[in-house]
Amino acid sequence: MNIRDYFGKSILFFDGGTGSVLQGLGLKPGEFPENWNIEHPDEIVKLHYNYYLAGSNIIKSNTFGAFETKFTGAEGKYSLEQIIDAAFKNAQKARELIEEKDKESKEGQKPRFIALDVGSCGKLLKPLGDLEFEDAVTLFKKTFSIGLKKNPDLILIETINDIYEAKAAVLAAKECMENLPQEKRIPIAITTVYDEGAKSLTGSTPEIMVAVLEGLGVDALGLNCSLGPVQMKPIVKRLLEAASVPVIVNPNAGLPRSEGNKTVYDVEAEEFSELVAEFCKDGALFAGGCCGTNPLYIKKLVEKAGKLPAKKIEKKTRSVITSGTKIVEFGNVPVLIGERINPTGKKKFKEALRNNDIPYILNEGITQEEKGAQVLDVNVGLPEIDECKMMTDVVKELQSVTDLPLQIDTSDPITMEKALRIYNGKALVNSVNGKEEIMKSVFPIVKKYGGLLVSLTIDEDGIPTTTEGRIKIAEKIYKRAAEYGIDKSDIIIDPLAMAVSSDDQAGIATLQTVKYIKEKYNGNTILGVSNVSFGLPLREHITSIFFTMAMQNGLSAAIMNPNSMEMMKAWTCFKTLSGKDSQCTGYIEFAQKYEQTMQTVQAQNASGANANATAANQTGQNSETADPLIKAITKGLNDAAAKETRRLLEPAPDGNTENQLSPMQIINEKIIPALDIAGKSFEEKRTYLPQLLMSAEAAKSAFTVIKEILDKADVKQEIKGAIVLATVKGDIHDIGKNIVKVLLENYSFKIIDLGKDVEPEKILEEVVKSKIKLVGLSALMTTTVPAMAETIKLLRKDAPWCKVCVGGAVLTKEYAQMIDADRYCKDAMETVKYAQEVFEN
Amino acid sequence: MEENKIQNIKDATVFLHRAKNTELHTDINELMRYAGYSKQGIADSEARFLEMAEDAAKKIGSIINCRAAYIRFPLEIHFDKDFKTNQNAKAVIKFGGITFESRFLGINLEGCSAIYLFAATLGPAVDKEIQKAAKINPAMSVFYQAAGAMYIESYCDFLQNFLAENEQKNGFILKPRYSPGFGDVSLEFQKTFFNLLQCQKNLALTLNNSLIMSPEKSVTAFVGIKKK
């Protein structure tokens, strides 16, 4: 029988610990257990056999750390092929032996399987570590592709700490089997590690793991290692409640502690087996052990749980999306999706996209999060830019600064696939519609990567004006999605809000569709609500009431502007009035915020003339200079700097233009001198880095105001020159480089920031492409200085016109000379000075 | 580095250690020092910067997940005869089947009969918070960075106190910790720490090709054990 035939029908038992058993047999600390496949094959066969004998149905091949990074085949090391080949020979031999024995036993043949076992690839993925997501996939693929040739029954990915790595591993497994005939495709199982707080080390809860892994289509999931069965109990319960696939539980025998000179584990075999058998009663369908367990633990476990019936798995129908650390459920309280990362109708945003201004886009995301958005829509489509690259860049960057799940919003299937691939979590996907061609291209992508799919009620004939027409399309989408294996719970219908200004019945049709989907299918719906008010004055009035009506009709989510007080008011009040705000705490909190905002708005309206006084007050009285803008910048006060800049640019309230300054005057007479003061005071150690950075930020606020004015007047700001910045290959420290960047930007240089861990070739490519005159390289570790030297050498050869300045903790003037840099800059201010020197000549 | 057989396998168990964030000592002055402030600078600093430092300590203190792995070996050291007088003389250090030469670590371990190797980390959430702040609030990221540095040292102290208490019962004391990469102990030694302590599996701590650890707020170190 195939292992798949047992899934959901009977409980199968894994083996237990390998490392602890091998240590007892003489495995040296630091020695690779996988080497024993070749050096002590008999011991490994015995290890497997003993587990089979104890009652294990599945043994794990001794390939936990089998990656080509470790087993290179060079310098006397074994190759990955050799290790995996030997591991499977041992496992198969053990199986042959036990099958012989089974034949003789009274109970007859038992299910005996071999799992192709792998653990973590040993490196942390970007942005936390230095491994690219795609490189992680490749690493796993290499191991799987060799392992699959040995005819394992199951792939087991285990002891994974990071959900992002879990995704890479599962994708690798799937892709290795994509081209195999159906009968050759074996199940993929994965167990991850949790701490006592029921989170993975990167912060994922059991529910998040389930959402992401089931989205990726794993056949079984669960947990192993790190905890004993006692600590696992609440986590197992949550996994069982969330999962629709079989759950695996492989606990440690507690934690090791020293007792006298001996190492003991918390939990003995008897207690262990009792506790784990309980898990089986509760519904776990795979059970075994991890560190500290041995065949005795498994024997006792099989004695207690071997005859238990497999509990039937209820199919769960929660509609959820996640980031790596946050989960959002649809169908209860309406979900707010921030719409601001979208160029439609936003001039500034379009410009940010054209200029590759990622910080602007990130800020839009963070602001929306602060205002209460629960999901961020990401739409970066603009005809003149490379949408795919921009989308993946923005997704990568956004997921490093926000915990919110994202909505991947694109009509291009390639962009959609690339973004879903690198997305850390289960995304909201916008969108599919009722057109056959679109469904054909989008459903397979969502099936492969997982996701909650926004489905528009539009098809080849356009948008139906009637409720019936839209429902018909929604039903068609449900049906077609099911054919691809996508459940209704992973579909969210968008009945499309249309402008009431062009069709006064438009609101009704949409609302009725929302209601019908909810009542007939208990289905989820989503609306881009602001479309409804298009073409009308004071749009917020219409939009917010429409939003309220839609929620009353059962709307699950709205794509909206969280910066709009009216919208937040509608949402908060709706929750309070529909019994979803315990003791009105949500409303009271909102009311306080509302009052504060109103007061600020009033104060701003009344100010104008008072701005000068306010700025001066805020900046304190003791500074050397009395100029409010200079003071605001040197002190690092963002708001005061912006306000003062605005005041200087505009005529006085009485129309007097005498004190009005031009943008260039402000830059040259105020901002630059202020930055110089801040820089000097830092150099003289009268102030410290945080204040210097705050000054830079304040100057940025002033620049933002100036830019707004210049944009209105259509004046192009002078850019002094473009500089490439990078932290060199192998080095992942970029704080220093980022500081230099902030300062240089303030001095009107255009910065092309290539990030950290950058290949020399990539730097050269950029320099040649844009004829760059100055490159700044940063390195923090002595070990990465050679990479810096290599980069400079390459630049000298192929871009001799380019100057290079270097900085970072380990560098000195002498070092810089040695590696042929043009200048050593000991801090950000020196870099600015050098840049000015280079571009003046 | 030559590898010998381990004499006593029981001594080669990797132990895990955890600490609650509330157990760690918070030292704002130390944090300010890591942010680049001099003693005078701290004394003269405006209140708002001290507040930022305190906020940073609070924020980072709330997200750290302190975990460590350690291993204890019997230790043998052989000093060159002229060790005391010749600056180039070495000590040969042997433990756990590993033999290597170092002068500086030899000085640190003088008189020791056993050694701990440990790896400690604050977990990945700290790195994430620092990265995030660097993009939206650079000044705060400096304080976060400093708070991380302060807390990992604080955790190492905590761990060492715990080990010292255990050793004290048997009449041993601990020497100050010594990390690879310092003096004449190559950073290459990180690989040995990672192999011995199975840092990836036990702590989700990883080493990149330039021997930098991720999560970044992590420490590996030797700690000598000496008869009182």
C-alpha cells in the first residue's frame, strides 16, 4: 500500500531521536551524523531497524543536514550524492530486515516506510540573514532531486524555525516533483519548531503556519524538537483546531539538564508515551519523537496508541491571510485594507515609482498601519516602469518594515507569480475575474503558492448592471476555482462598487450582491468602496455611508483610505453598534483620537502668523542662532522645520512678501548652513549620532515642503550628482551606509543605494550604466575588507573615471590606501565633504 | 586543527539555556555608551535623548528571546617553556578532541582545568526592529542597535552567573569570557562553535560565509573553569 492510502485513515508512528542515540555510540561533537552513513553503515542500519522493531512505521533517512553547502565532495569531504545514496542503502536494508521479521510474526506485514528527511539549510534568509529566498529554494532542490531518485515514500522537512525557510523548502519539494507522473509524486510533510510562547523563533503562531503551509499544499504538518510533550500540549491543540491536513507531533524527551555528571532528560519513556498517546486521541495522525528519545520511547508509545482509531479530520473553512507574524481573518469584523500604495490618481506616488523612491512607498505603508489598516494593498503598475521588478522590490522591503499582511494587486500574471513566490506568508491576491482566459492563468498560480483570491464580478461581457448578473459570475468563479482545488473559503468576491454619479442604481446592485453572497454561500466579499463617490463633491460623505451600508449587508473587507477620519469613524461605529466592540473600548479610543485630530486641525488653521513663534519656542532658547529654521534643523525637529519652511515660502497673512524667501534661498541660506552646524557639532563631539540623524530628518522635512512648492511651480531641483553606495559582498551591516545616505541626500546628491552584501560586478554594472563619478563602499568586518579590495580593483580596471571612498568600523586611512581607495572617510560628514570635492571639480 | 577521539562522551552534551527578558539587567548608561556617547556626553545629554534611550531599552527588552547553548569539556593546556618571557611563545590548548595554539587565549585560560563554550542570542526580532527603524527613524535605530548590544552583553553576564553558581558548588570559579576573533584566535573558530553547539538547530542561529552571525545580536565565547 502507498503511504498516501494511510493518510487520515490510521495513525502512523515516526521514529525518535538520531543524534542522541549516535552520541551514545560515539559520535563526536561537531562530527556530521550523516558521515556515519558511509563510515558506520551497520550502526545506522541498526538504528533504523531498532526503531522499526519498536513499532515505527516511518523511519527518517539519516540526511538531516544533507546540503551541498556541507557535503561538497571537495577536500576529503563526501559529496551530497554519496551521503544520500549511502543513507538510503542503510534505510532500505533496515526495511528489508524488518519485513523479513514481519513475515514471521503473528501480526504479519506492517506499514514500513522511509522518509527523505531534511532539516534547515543552516542559513537565515534575507532580510534577517544573507541567504536569498531563491538560493534557499535551489539548495533544497538539490537535496530533494537526489533523494527522490532513491524512491522514498515521503518527504519530511523538519526542525524548521523560520516560516520563510519552510516556504522555500516546500516550494522546492513541489517543484522537484512537478514533472513527475502523478503516481511518482510523494506526500510532503513538514514539522516546525515553536517555543513555549507558541511561536516560532521568527514569530509565527500555529495558525499562521497552518495557513501558509496548507496554502502551499503540504500533505501533513506539525511540530518537532525544542519542547517536550508537556510544553507542546497547547500548541498541538491549536494546530488540530486550525489544520485540515493530518497533524504530526514529534516532541523531545523534554529538555536536557545536568544531574551530577550525567545528562538526563525531563521526561522518561513512560510519561512521554502517555502524553503523546493523548495527542493521538485528540487527533494527531503521526507521532514519534525527537531529541532525547530512543526506541524504548517509541515502543511504549506504540503500545499505548497503536490500536487507537484515527480521529476524523474536520475540514476547516476559515478565510485567512497572513504575513510571517500576523494573521487576519475574514468573515467576522470587516477588514480594512489600506489603498494608498497605488498610483491611480496619485501624482506624487507615480513620481515615486518613476524615481524608484522606495522610502516614499514604505512610508505610505507605515502611515497606513499607524492609522489602523490591517492589510496593505500593493499596486505599483505604471506603463513606463518594470512592474515585476518594482513589485518584488516593494514586497521585500515592505515585509521588512511592517507586520501587516499584503494584498498583491496586479493584473499581470508574471508579476503576480513572482510576488507571491517571495511573499513571506499567505497573501491576499487581487485579482481574478470571470473571464475564462484570466481564470486559466490566475488559478494555477494561487493553487501553487496559496492565497485568498479577490474575484471580480466581471467577464467577457463586461460588468453586469444587475445583481443577478454579478451573482452568476460569482457562482461561475466559485465553480471554476473548485475545479483547480481552490476552496470557496479562499475566494473573496468583489461585486464592484461603481460610481453612482453615472448610474444612480449602481449602489443598490453592489449591496444586494454582497448580501446574497453572504446569505446564500456564507461567502466573503470585498469592495474598493471609494469608487462609488467618483465624480461627486465631498466624496467622503458618500463613501463612508456606502461603506456603512455595505458592512450592514455583510461586507467582509474594504479597500479604503485609513487616513480618512470619516471612513475610520464609519468602521468604528459599525463595530460598536453591531456588538463587536466589547464595552465600547474601541469607540472610546477612537473618540479620543478624533478629538485630538480635530484640535490639531483647528490649531493649524488658526496658526500661520504664529508659526514663527511656535518654531522658536519648540527649538529652545539657548542655541547659538536665533533663526527658527536653522534651529529646528540643528535640533532635529521635523514638524517645526516643515512649518517654518512653509512660512518662509508663503507671503505673510497680511499679504506682505518682504520676508518671503525663494526655495533656493532657503536651501542655501538656511538648510545647508544648519546641516553644517549639525555636522560640525557632531565632529567636535558636542552632539552624537542620533542628533545628527534627527537633524538630517528635519532637513528632509524642510526639503519635502520645498519640493512640493517646486513641483507646483514645475521647477526642477538641482541635483549635484549621482553616487553609488553599497555595503560590500559578504557584509550584512548597513546601518553606517544608511546614515551616509541620509546625509548625502540632504546635500542634494542623488543616491543609488545598492544595499548590503553586494557583488563587485553589480557595483561595476551600475557605475558603467550611469557613468557614476563616485562610489562609497562600506565594510564592518575585517573578513569583508578583501571583498572591498576586489571591488575597487574591478572598478579601476573597467571604470577608471570613478572615484571610490570607503568607510566602516575596521577601516583606517592606511588600510584604505592599501586597498587603493581614493579616500577614507571616517564618518558621514567626511563623506559629504569628499563628495562635494569630487563634484566641484 | 587535528581531531582526536573524545574521552568522555557524557561530558560532550550540549545544554540549552533560556532567560526571561525580565531577568536581564538594563543599563541605560551602557546603552548610551554603545550609541557612541562619551561619559561627559551622557551627563550633558538632553532629556529627550535619554528618553529615546529608555524607550529603546523598553522596546528591545520586550522583544528579545534569550537562548543559549553551552558545552563543557575537560581542558589541557601546555605552555611553551618561555611563555612568560617570550612574546611569541604559544600555549597549546586541548579540549573535546580539538587542539590549537594561541597565546592570548592561553593567558586567559591559565590555571584552568575545564572550559565552557557557549553561544548566546537575543533572537531575530531585534534585528528586524533595528532594520525597520533604520528605514523610518534612523536616530531611533542607533538606540535600538545600542539596546541590542547592551542586552546581549547583559544576557552573557546572566548566563555566566548561572554557570558560575553551578561550578561554585564543586569549588570552581569562572574566568572572563573570550570570543573568537579577538587577539590571535581566528574568527574561523566560529565554525567550531557552530558545529559543536549545533547552533542552527538549537538556537536558530546561523553563520554566513563571512563568519558573521545572524541574528546579529549574538555572542560566542570560551569561558575558562578554574579550581578556586
